[in-house]
Amino acid sequence: MNVYEIGDIAAKLKDNTYPGRGIILGITPDGTKKVAAYFIMGRSVNSRNRIFREEADGISTEAFDPSLLADPSLIIYHPVREVGDTLVVTNGDQTDTIADGLRLGSTFEAALRTREFEPDGPNWTPRISGMQEKDGSYRMSILKSADPEGSACARQFFEYPPIKGLGHFIHTYVTDGTPIPTFVGEPERIAMMDDMDEFTAALWNNLNQDNKISLFVRYTDLEDGSFEQAIINVHE
């Protein structure tokens, strides 16, 4: 068994109908850029009625058709926020919990210890989070139910150095199901790409056609901090 095997993101997504929401952080093979990506999927009308919008400090989700918005509590949030040279990426309003904590001198881990998984039993959707530093190093976390009843929260944290060509992928669910099975294990090692358009296409084209909703990808130059990004929405 090769524990250092690096997987292909297109292959991981192609045959998985429902990884849910996913975060990818990593470094390009040429070592010049750090990469951050976030996607959302949905099965209900309420979940599918969303788009990503660019904000001054990141992105937000909003209803594509406001008249169809039934419950905004778990689907309307800021998935991406900048805090100085740090980028925070999450699948919920814990983005703001982390960002506020960093501004007050706290840490990624301390902020997330104040939160837990989403109250949507029996799925108990995990809260997944990532934080990418100026030098390309990054941290990831998953907060998930410790049992089927949702009686307690298990908090897991991971910290990674910047390694050329390597990224990590964490997602909310293993695949589709009833209830939907929570992601297990460490974030998955995946190969990164130097070309942002190629990487964006590999993600978007292999997410399940019926369930994908929106995708965000950002490539940031490690030397000068300049970046380019892409946002794709099914509804636009």
C-alpha cells in the first residue's frame, strides 16, 4: 500500500454522484502558485437554488430565485473570506467564526472549537473548513457527529506544508445515501495543475451533472500575491 499515492481529482469526482460540498487546497507543480477551490452540490430545490457571487473579500452564496428560498439558515453564507494574507474557505457560516477569531488574534482551531456539525439530522452534515497562509501552507478541519444520534461533536484538524504539485481534498459526504454518509479519514491527496482553466474544467466537468451547483477556483501568485479566479454557476 502506497500511503503517499497522489490521486486524480477528475477520477475521484467522475463516479461519485454526491460528494456534497468540497474544499481543495494545494500548490501548483511549478511551485509558483497556491490553489484554493470550493464547490457545492444539492439534492433539494432549496439547495439547488443558489449561485456564487464575488465579494470584495471573497465570495458569498445567494438565492438564484428569491421566491423559491425556503430556509436560508444553512445555505446562505460566505464560503470564502480574506483576512489579510490568509484565505478562509468553508462550507458554512463558520467562515465568519474563523475570520472574526483571526482578527482578534485567535486561531483556526480555537475558533472551530466553538462550532459543531450542522443540525440537519439524520444527515448531521459536517462542517468542513480550510485556511491557506501567505506561503501556501494550509490547514483543514472537519466537525462531524460522533454518533448516529448527533449527541456529540468530533473535531479533527490537519496541517500541511506547501509541497509542489500536491493538494488535499476534503468533502462533506462519502457519496449519496439515506442518510448521507459523512466523510471519513484524512483529506485526500490529489495532484494539482499549473493551468487554472484546466484544473477548473477537471472539477466542473466531472461533478455530477444532476447535482452540481457552483464552483470557485483561485490561483494566487506566491511571490506577489496577485490572483486570478473563476466562478461557475449552473444557473448562469
